[in-house]
Amino acid sequence: MPEMPEVEIIRRGLEKRLPRQKIAAIEILLGRLIQWPDKATFRARLMGASFEKIRRRGKYLLLALDSGCTLVVHLRMTGRLCYTEAGQTRDPYARILFHLEGGGTLVYADTRTLGTLYVLRKGEEGRVAGLASMGPEPLSAAFTLEYLSKKLQASRCKIKSFLLNQKYIGCWANIYADECLFLAGILPERIGGSLTPPEIARLYDCINRAVGDGIRDGGTTLRDYRDSSGGKGRHQKHLFVYGRTGKTCRQCGGEILRTKIGGRSAHYCPVCQR
DNA sequence: CAATAGCCCTGGTGGC
DNA sequence: TGCCACCAGGGCTATT
């Protein structure tokens, strides 16, 4: 599943190909993925427009157009956004295709079809609730140790749930949340407000490190994730706990355990994390 | 505010 | 071998 580092890799890939390319035709194979506006308006707002800057906010991709609109894409679990040249085989799970004047195509593909797309005009940002309420993200100027300390000390929920809540940190999901708690040596069940200042400082560093390492390795491909050219990531080789239930801890040799927190699986080492 | 359950969805997996 | 229940989980809503 694409988390923040994966979405950033996709953004960088698209940034190299899309700007100044003009949308000549749109094929909507699965209209219900479009959340706003209705299908006809979605199409009308994009036709003939050219891509400009490709940005990212949390796990949302924001593709600016010269018409002033922004195409917003959230990949959820199995979404992929790939740039393909003319003549390349079509992804069997292609759902929405943006054919470009130069002959290339921007393909939105999604196996489980949980992804969401929007086209926003200026002032419509509130249409995407998750964007409007999103907290600062790692490696950004707004994400400071002071910010994390303040939010954590006031939190009465489990640290794992805290990390997954986008309103606190606009960031990642299950894989990197588990990894970063391992790196910081903190058990996922711990209550945010119970963390000591040294633990918070460690967690702060590890949040940034987990994101940075994920980006450096081109993302994590466990099954579905592909970058904007269809390639796989390499970070799956460096995971310490996620998906390693029953396997040996790479740090202490003990057994990696798994539990459920807030309806999500949490992987951890009971020896290295406290 | 926090926790939880349910919903959306399809393909891979494990059990029989 | 075939079938089916179950699971993966991000974001949202409704409920306690």
C-alpha cells in the first residue's frame, strides 16, 4: 500500500514527465472513484488543460493545472498512478485514463478500487475533508519536536493510533508506523501522554528517519505498490517488524509478535521495544 | 475527545 | 483439486 514515502516517489516521477503536457481525452472506466465534482464536470474541468507543478500533501497527490484547477488523487490501498508511453500494454486494472496530446497517458489503476479522485477549483479545498484537517508532516518545517511533544503529552490514545491519525501527523500508515516505533524502541500500546521527554525526542528522530529511509529506498513494495513508471521499491528488504510475525528480530534475535490496535495489526519486538 | 465497529473493495491464502 | 471463509487496511461515518 502506498504510504507517504511511496507517494513522494510517485510525485517525483510524475514531476519529470507531466508538466506542460496537455490533456486531450479522458476515459472514465469507473466513475464512482470520482468524489467531486460530478463525472461530467470533472471531465469538463480537465479537458484541454495542461499540467503544471506536481505537489504532495500527506498521502494526497496534488496535480496543478494551468486552468487553475487541481487534480487531487488519494491512492488508498492499491491505487497506482503511472505515466505510460503510446503503445505500452494497458494495466488490466486501469480505471481512469488521461490521454495526453503528446501521445503519452497518465493511468490511474486500482485493484481494489478504494482510491479517490477530485478536481478542485480555487476555494473548494474544503471538499477534501482529509486535506483540510491534516496535521504537519515529517521532514517539514512545521513538524518540530515542540509540536510533537505538545500533541503527545495531551494524548490519551495509544501511540500506534496516534501515529496513524492524519490530523496529528499528515504522513504514513501501518508499515512505517510499526517500523518507526521499533526504531524508537517504544511499544505500540503505550499511551502518548506516558512518553518521557527522551522517548519523545527519540520518536521524533525516528519518525523523520523512517520517512527518509523509505524515500531513499524508493518505497516499500510488499505486493501492489509501483512507482510512476511501474517499478518496485526496495525498502521491503529493510523492514524490521512489519510483516515479520514469528520471525527473528534483526536486533536481538527474539521473536517478532503481532497484536491488534484500533482494528489495525501492530508488529513489534517485546524485547527491543518498551 | 477516544475507542470501536462497520463500510467500501478484490485478490491471495489457508483450511477442509 | 475445488470451494469458501477470511484477511489485508485508509478514511470515513455512526455509536457508545
